[in-house]
Amino acid sequence: MKLDAVRSVVIGNIEAVDQGIGLIESLSDEQYQFVVTPYVKSTIGQHFRHVVDMFLAITAPKQEGLIDFDARRRGADIETCRTTAIAELQQIKDWMVVCLEHISGRLPKLEQHVLVQTEVTIEETHSVTIPTTTLRELIFASSHAVHHYALISVIAKLQGVELDENLGVAPATATFLREEAKEASASEKQENIEPQEKLACAQ
């Protein structure tokens, strides 16, 4: 795979982690732990624990060659402590930054085939283990984080917290919104030009 593509994946992950750190820094301890009943059952802290668990399964696996998404740290300090959450996200970001700075050397590791383990059914317990690559799971982890950020933004807004408008917006959606804004701007400019042209003709 071309280095530019791999670099983009890593940069996207860093952006996702930075969004998380920025949001946590803007919250109070009470907001981080608040349950907005009856609308949402989970706290912002619990959502972040889950997001971080997914990243750590990739960046700090307990078993070499196995990404275990079934490993969940429910009840861990990160669910109630913002300092812990920021520290763990920073740890993940540091891993990403090293990858970015040494992208050529890290490429074989990122593209190496590993196994991913995850539960796949609700009514019964069925966990499957299938082949994948670290790079592929990084793409998943950043996308997974974005979707949780969308849920987190709902919890935050219900508490009156002002948020970055890009929080919880997927990359493809961000591209669509940028293109839509460009088209609206071009259309507005055209509308402003047309009356001037008509005025010139009338003269």
C-alpha cells in the first residue's frame, strides 16, 4: 500500500484522538459522569472507556498478533476520572505519532496479518476470530470513535455543553458538507454577479 494512504489513516486516527482529548478537557467532572436519564443510560466517561478499549486492543494488545475487542474494562477509573481518560488517549496518540514519524519502518507491522477477536451475536455468546491487519482495524477504530462521539455530543448538549461542530461527524460526511458549502458559496457569488450584468446591459 502506498505510504500516503497509510499516512492518511494514521493522521485520521490522531485527529479522532485529539477530538476526544479536547472534549474531555472542556467538561467538568460532573458532566463527564452525568447520566442523562431517561434518554441515555451511559455516561460520557463510559463511552470514552469503550472508545479507548478499542484503541488499546490495537496499539497495546495483551497477546502478540491478536486484537481482542472482547476485552472490556467496565468499571475502570477512566469511566469517572477525566485525568485518566486524557492520559490514556495521550498514550494512544503517542503511539500514532511514532507511527507517523517512522511510517516507512512501521509499514510492514501495520500491514502484517493479525487476528481480531470479537463477539458477534446478542442472544447467545459467540465470539469469532478472523484474519485482518492492524491498519484495517485502525480504520475501524477511528470510525467507531466518531460514532461514539456523536452519542457523546447528545449527552453533552443535553447538559448545555457547547461543542465543536465537527464532533461526531464522519470523514465522508465532512467532505459532503464542505462540498455543499462550496456550492452554496459559488451559487451566492453567481447571484450577486447576475444583477450587475443586467444593470450594465441596461445602461
